[in-house]
Amino acid sequence: MHLTGYLLQRLLRGVVTFWFAVTVTFFLVRLLPGDPVLAVAGPGMTEEIRLQQLQLFGLDRPLAVQYFSYLRELVQGNLGISFLRSKPVTTVLMERMPWTLLLTSTALVLTVLLGIPLGVLAATRARGWTDKIVQVSGVIGQSLFVPSIGILLLYTLGLMAGIFPIGGAVKSGLTGVQYYLSVAHHLVLPCLTLVMAQLASYVLTLRSTLIEALGEEYCDLARAKGTPERKVIWKHALRNALLPTTTLIGLQIGFLVGGAVLTETIYAYPGVGRAIFEAVGQLDFPVLQGAFVLLAATVVVANLVTDLAYGLLDPRVRAG
């Protein structure tokens, strides 16, 4: 398949996936129990005020009309107005997005930087004690959930040891270098939670693909030419073994987005995930929809970039 056709196919798939996510989110938030008008106006409102608020929020119209109106506004880049904050959802989310990007990007980079040497270590010592320790640790790591890891770290390193802050993203009143040090200090536990939750999958996948690559003919040929084993591993085998993990990175971005919602809730980290948690409790439909749309777009774009990178790295994918 030509590169242009491959690109168009992936773009179409991304658009359909995004539309599906938007549609599911729109109808799902309206299944939440409770009355969003009551959350805004309070329990003492009259029926007249309630009807006025419903009309103001656009909730008095048929559901189908609300849906198509929402799609029309979304295409124009309008995510609506927050029920409780009375300001554009875009503004609300853009205040939170930098914190989520900092958390997820740091976790992803650390996962890759730690996963590659650990995967290589396990693959080059296959069936040895080092490999067994990595495999057992990997299986245990894959069975752990973000909330359990987060609560454990929060209790041991935050409450008991008092080494790291137990909430927030930065200590107020700081400027300059002290501000950035505080940001890094608050980032440790949320970031460590996400890294521990996803590192095992990356290491085990890389171990498996690298063992397979080391047994290929091109590696045997390199050895026959006198190439040092270290060079065979890092220059020849690892380059091909990293191809499948490229796809895994794209999948992990989706996991990071979901994990960030739980992690930010546990640590009261002021990102988009925390905004989702708050919006659910307040029945703030526009913020909830906007946050899911933003996260869905992030995952779709990340997977699209991953697919394109994989297609460029391996022409066989485009041919398929």
C-alpha cells in the first residue's frame, strides 16, 4: 500500500474512533443519577427556577436535538460552558491540561528509559536467575491496579515516612527554582504510580521480542563476521525488537490517560483526571464531556502517530 493510502486509512479510522468516543460520552453522562440543575441551584429552588435553568443549559430540548447541537458546536471548537463555573470548558480544561501532560509524559519517558535496559537484561540472561526475577516481578506488576499502587505509596512514602507530599502539585507561595523543585517533589508519587503500573508490560514484551530477534539469521551472520555480542544486541537485534514495542507505547498512552484519572484523584493532583472526578460529583456535563473529548483526541492522535511511525519503520505493515 502506498504511504498516502496508508495515511488516509489511519486518519479515517481515527475520525471514526473519535466520533464513537464522543457519542458514547454524550449519552453516558446523561445516565448519571441526579439532577444537574439541583447541583447548581441548590435544594431550595422553585419549579420555575428549575425550568429556567434547564432552558439555560439546553437540557429542556429532546436528547437527539441536544446531541446534534453538541456535535455542531464541537466541530466549531466549542466545548460549551461549565454549569457551575460559568466559564468556557476550554478555559477550565486548559488550566488543568499542563499538569496532566507533565505527569503522563514524564511517566512514559521513565517507563521507556527503565524498560529498555531491563528488557535487554532479561533477554540476554534468558532462563537465568536475573531473567526469572524480571519475569516474576513483571507478572506481579501486571496484576497490580493503579489505585492499589497509589494508595500503598501514599500511605508508606507519604503518610508514614513523610518523604513526599500527599496531595497537590506544588506548594503555594514559591517562585523561581524553589517552585520547580516543589513541582518535581509533588510529581514523584503520582509518576511512580503510573510507571509501576505499566513498566511490567513494556519489559516483558521487549524481552520476548528481543529473544526472538537474537535467534534470527541476521544476528547469526553478524556473529559469524566477528561482531561483538554487545554490538549484535544493541545495534542489530534491539532495533528490530523495538518495532512491536512501538505499538505498545501507543497502547500505553491510552492506559496512561485512564490511569491519570485515578492517579490524580488519589493524590488530589490538579489535572484533567481530577477535573473529571469533580465534574462527576457536580454533574457538570459540559466539563465532563469536554474532558473526555480532550482525552479521547489525545489517545486517537497518539495512536495515529504510532501507526504512522510503525508504517515508516516497517514497510511490511503498509503492504499488509
